[in-house]
Amino acid sequence: MLFRESSLALYRILDFGPILDSLCVSAEPQLCTICRGVLQHCNTHLETLCTQVSAQAFEYTDFKITFSISIIAYLKRLLVIGMAEEELGKAFRYKQTKDRSVIDFKEVYKWIMSPLIAKRLNVPANLDGTFLIHVSFAQREEGGGAFHENTVIQGVQNEMESFSGMLGKGAKWKAKQDWKHKKDNHANQSGAVKGAEQVISSVSKLALPLLKELDVFKSQEIAQIDLNTLMSVDCTMDNILLYGRYVKLSREVSQTPWNLGTKRMHSVQALISDNLLPIFGSKQAFLHAAGREDIDVRMLGRGRPFVMEFVNPKKSLSCQGQIEDKGLRKAINSSLVYCHEFKIVDKEFFDSLKDIEISKAKSYSCMVWVKRRITPQDCDKLSTLVSELHVQQTTPIRVLHRRSLAVREKVIHRLQATYINQHYMHICLLASAGTYIKEFVHGDLGRTTPSVGSLLESEADILQLDVTNVYDSVQSVAELPLSKLFEIEVVSDGEADDGEA
């Protein structure tokens, strides 16, 4: 029963005894030659497995299992298939490789263990569940000795290369293999796992006499190993995506973390995540926002939409209550950052946030200095000139170190300039996504055209800048009067969580 029988619905067998008897034919007290005890005695480690799951203190309503087993088991299975083919000759029903649909170890393990674990933990198994129990029967930690996956893989790789040399490969080929061997010695763990698949594929093509010569089949230490002793259980929970909007009230807070020397400076991400990590039982979180503002720019109005991604959260159930009773806002809100409209979202919503970043429009408020003397008529002229104004912006000098050099066309949809005195004006404007407002004001040494400075025929600079609102699209605000468009909406505690995303 190494191979799948199309007429046999294994998943319907309630008693897993027949599966064990068929797959693990071995007289007691010997371990199964192939699985080295893992499938043969998998029910005996149920209590240990569930204890380790409980010890990791996750909250969950269902679970799914993933399973991995040492490459030793896969190699031994290849040997048994080869020996069966040799022993049975024409009677071997699976002589053609195309006829072999091998039942993988993980399938059998899930068939047997899923109902047992479900009964023991009192939650159902669910292939689409968010709580993952990974059971491993392989040595991947340091100090594994002869059983370590890297050691076994590297040993088989070396032997395969020597076999190829014996079969008449030239010196040039051998030199190339020696170089690859040295390179592989520096491979990391992920590279070793990938190597396991390659090794199994290569070994499956070996003739039985060569297959039997592999040291992995001659080693008494490996021949007597009980893979159950290598069992480890690692639990993970799907990341939680928390949607919200943040209002940034300070000109000294960046969006993402940064350090000034050895001092950790305030950031929106840190101010939100540091307070919420304990609530979600997570050790790490990432901020994904619909755009960004500079550190010296405030984000006002209803705030900028964002999703905070909590990695491997342990409190996926109890955190729901904190969202409902506004406990999250109480934990975060301060004189620097204010958050509201919290809700848990799925990946589809998360992906749509990126679309908002591309299609959105933003309104701004800024204080502008003009070198020459200006009049109220200059402000009126500027307001008239700037309507659906197309602007060509070469990548600003200040961001060239992190953005590719290109010319990008942006649109200033509407602008309202208010006279303050002979050298100062207040400007409110609505611009398309990704417009560099500071450069639109001062021109960036001619890299942005036209600019406020060029339109006024004078040197101009921006003193203060605020983002006053983020809109899903220009169309959503196209008909709003200027007084309403540039009105700064203030969100109070009473209505903060009543708005729609």
C-alpha cells in the first residue's frame, strides 16, 4: 500500500488501523523500515503534541495541520520501491513510473491525526483555518549530528557526484561540480530544504545497485533511528489585518520608524503598534498606509487610511472585544497621533488599500512665502490659473536617493489662494495622488513646471504643510464647493468609530 488505489477511498476509513497495517508492515518491536515509527506509532504522541500546542497559548476556533518528515524516510521509501520491483519482477503492478501515485507521508498523517487532535483540543479541523499546527519529524536545529537534514542531504549530494564521475564524466564537469559543492557549503537553511527535493528527484533515477550503495542505507545509526524522537511542534496564526485611520498632529513624527543616532524617534507605526502589540499578543507589526506624508507634515481631517498587520498574534479572539468597546483608541490616542474607525479586514480589503493609494486625491493646506511683494489680485489670479493644471515633476532632489529618476505628470485639480500680507499667502489645493506639493510651490530648481513660483514670476517657498483630507477619488469630491472642499473636518471621540471606511 505504498501507492494510491483509485478504487479505495482512504479518507473514509474511520479506523486508521488498516492504514497503519498496510503502510507499516513490520514485526514488533521493530520500527517500520520506511517511516521509522512516525506513522506506525503516531497516535502514541497525541498527548505530547496537544500539550505542546496548549503551551504556546494561542487563541483559536479551528486548526489545520502541516507535516514534515526527515529526508531519510523519503530515501528509504525509494529503496523499498526499488527492492519490491526487483523482487516481484513482472508481478510488480507499478513498474511504470507514470502508474505510481505515491501516497505522501503528510496525507496519511493528516488522515490519522486530524480527528484525534480535533477531539483532544475540542475544536474542528479546517483546511481553510487560520491556526496552523506544524508537526516536524526532522532535525533542523544545530547539533543534529548524523541525523541533521543538511548533513544527510550534503552526504547524498556528494555521493551522487561521485557516481556521476564513475560513469565517465570529464575533468571539466568535475571541476564545475567541485565549485558547486563549495558554494553549497554556504547555503542557508532554506537552500537546504530546496536541495532535499532535488536530491530525492536525483536519487529516484538511480539504478537499484547504486541506490543500495548510498551511505545513508549502510549507516547503522540511521538504520536504527526512531524519528519520533525528533518530533517538534510549532504553532502559528495567520496575521491579523487591522484597518483604521490615523490623524497625525505633530510635525516631529515620521510615518515609519527611524533613529537619530542612538535615539529612537517617534513614528506613527511605533505609536500605534507599541500600544497594540500586547492587546493582540503579537511581537511584531507592520504599518501599510494609503500613501505617506513627510515628517514635518501634519495629517488632519478624517485621517489617512491604513492597515496594521500583526504578525503571528496569539490573542486573535480576545482582541475583538477591545475593538468593539473602543479599547484600541484608548490605548493609542495622544497629543501626537489619533486613530479611529478600527475594524478587522481580510486580504481582499488590504489589496484594495493599494488601489486607493493610486487613485486617491488629497487636499492640502500650506503657508507660502513669496519673495516679491504680492497683492490680493495676485492670489485671485493664481486661484484662477490653477484649475485642472497638469504639472510635470522630475523626481525631486530630496528623494532621488530612494526613487528612480523619471518625469511624472500630476494634476492640481483646484486651488484657493488667500492673501495674508505682502509676502505671505495661504493656499488650499486638491491634487492627484503622488504629487510633490513642496516642489509644486518652490519649483525644485526648475524640476517641477509650472510651479507657484513660476506662475507668480517670483521665488516662492513653503513654510508649513498639512494634508487636510484623503479622498478615494477625484470624482467623489468634484462637485463640492471650495468652502466645503477645503474645510478641515474634525473627528470627535463620539463619532470616531461611526464612520465608514
